[in-house]
Amino acid sequence: MSQSNNQMDILEFATAATKWIESNFKIILGLCVVALVGGSVFAFTNAQAKQAEKQAFDELYEITKIYDKKKAEYDEAEEKEKAPKPKDKKQEQAEKDQMKDLKKATGKIDVDYPEVVPKLEQYLQSHQGMNAAGEAALVLSEIYDTYKMPDKGAEALSGVLKSWGEKNVLYFVMQMRVGDLYASSSDCEKAVSYWQVVADSKSFFARQAQLKLGVCLQ
């Protein structure tokens, strides 16, 4: 196999791996929550600290609940609009009536999520250094990325990483995510600095980070 074909194979693998991470983003977040909440029970010896972490996750849940509900509505409206129109007139009218009750996303972040984004930004400021802040930053980065502002999502995550302590699974997820977001902004230099941290570790994501580094540097 030629060098050119090898380079294409690496690029295709890295692209496929990235798409898998993105398509399973919610699952990864869920696993991180389970791991961190469970780990918190054993990691903290101070009852007050354990209670603070639990309250932080409870507070975050209330914010993300608003986001999940609105996003589900927007996704449903988009799917209904793209779906093939039924030939049956009665069914077509029924779907039109249903569409009236569905609100489509406007494409403007401050209109679609007027409460969620400010609340998440404020949340990050008041929960620095906590596991819940990492989860909040990942959710916020997802929203910013959806609205074509990956650099702002990267900034939110990098801000959390500055006050992060333990190099746990969420730490490496955030490092990978920041790198991906900066790469989306065509800022390979910044992306490499975050992927390198993961590539040098024994994390599950190390191999993928190494591939991303190779493609980006090339």
C-alpha cells in the first residue's frame, strides 16, 4: 500500500472515530455522570463536600431539563418538516395541524435558548472545580457548536479545565472535545495542544488523539 493510501486510511479512521464520538455524545455524557457521581461517593470523606456535589448535579439537571425539552421539540419539528408528505388528505391535514403545535428552531441561539445559555454560563462561574461544572461545560459546548460557534464552546471547556483537579474520564473527554471544537474553528495549533495531553496519557481516547494529531499536523 502506498504512503498516500496509508494517509487516506488514517484520515478516514480519524473521521469515523470523530463521528462516533459526536453521534454518541449524549451516551458519553451519561456515562461520565454515572462514573463521577458514583466516584464522588467514595472520593469525598467530608459529608458537606458530598452534599455540595450532589446539589450541584441537581441544579444542573434542572437547567439541562429545559434544554432537552426544547431541543426535542425543535428536532421533532424538523423531522416532521422533512418527512415525505402523506398522500391521504386526512392524514396530511392531521400532520399540518400537528405542525402548528410544534415550534421550529430559529437558528438564533438567544431566541431558541434564552434561558439555558445564560444559566449555564453563570453556573460555570459559581461551580468551578466541581465535577458538575465539567458536565455543564460539555452541554454548553454542544449548544454553541450547533449554532456554529465552536470557539465559544472550546473557551467554556478550557475555562473549566484550568481549575480541574483529578485526571479522570471526564477530564480526557473535555480535552478531546476542546481539541475537536478548535479544529472545527480551523485553529489546528490550539487543537493540537489539547489532543497532545490525551495522546500522552493512558486514556481510552489516547489512540484517537494520536490519529487526530497526525492528520492535523500534516
